[in-house]
Amino acid sequence: MLWPDTYLVRRTLGGDGGAFGKLHERHLGRVFNLLRRLTDNDDAAADLAQETFLAAFRSLSAWRREGAFSTWLCGIAFRLYRSRRRSDARSATEPLDEADCLPAPASDPLAHCEQREALRRIEAAVADLPDVCREAFVLVRVEGLSYAEAARWIDVPVGTVHSRLARATSLLRLLLAEVAVLDGEAVSSISAARSKETTDAL
């Protein structure tokens, strides 16, 4: 039986360590992929994902059930990422992950290859964005947060999120001038990738 997150949280708070193991297994993929998109480094993402679940376990009673448990976890992950970035002079960046989340190949293999190539170009372009622009793009366009939610996560006014996202979009248009898909199939595929991560976690 697939127990809801709220039940597993209650079991964990009651002393059932196995319940938290199920939460970890269910949500690790989404947390890791978010961190990988932000850091562009598998090892850093894995370390931060481990820190995220440790922090979540220690502060589990702080989850007020006002939103999805996965969103709360990703909020912890993002704060840890920001803290690591501030203390890391190198400020590593992370691309979008599409390896396991592309839509099924179309009947035309060439079209599928072209789509994969377009996604690779977008990943590289997003990784080259300034940190603040990349954060806004990943949180709003990939993770699907509202501008207000992203503003709370980043700790800036909503208008700043708008301006950073607009700048990210403008920069991506310049970087991807030959790939006329920023508002079309490629971004739709990235969104589909994010949706598949969520579905696979359930």
C-alpha cells in the first residue's frame, strides 16, 4: 500500500525509522535533480541531498502540512544550496537533467534526436546563466513555483524574481538564437521531465 506523506511523517515522529526511509526513497529523486540543476555537479548534489534529508529528519515536526512535503523538502535543499554557494568561492553551476525524463521517442527517430540535442543546448545555456538568473529560471520555469513562492525561497521581492527571470529568458534567447524552441517544445519537454520526476516519486 502506498501510504501518504502525512501518515509516514506521523509514523516517523512516533519513532518509526522505517517510515522516514520510505519518505527518503520516495522523494530523493526530485531533491537530487533540483540540486543537480542548481550545482551542475553530481557529487555536490548528492552531498547536499544527504544534508537535506538529515536536516528534514531533525526538523520534521516543523512541517506544518500547509503544502506538499516534497515542496518543503526542496525548500530545505534550496536553502542548503544557497548556504553552500555563499561559502564556496567557486560558485558551481548545474544543468537541467534530462537523462531519464525525456518523453518517449516519436515515430521519427531523427526528430527525437533533434529534441535531445535541443535539450542539451538548453542545459548548457542554463548552466552558463548568472547564478541569480539560473535560480529564478529553475524555480519558476522548471520546478513550477509561483513568483511569490520563488521570492520567499530566494528571499527577494516578487518584482526581483520577475526581473531575474526576464533577464534569464533574454540571455537564453541570445544563447539559443539558432534553437527556436525556448517557448515551445524544448521547455515543454523540460516541464514534462519535472512532472515525470514527481510522478515517479509517488
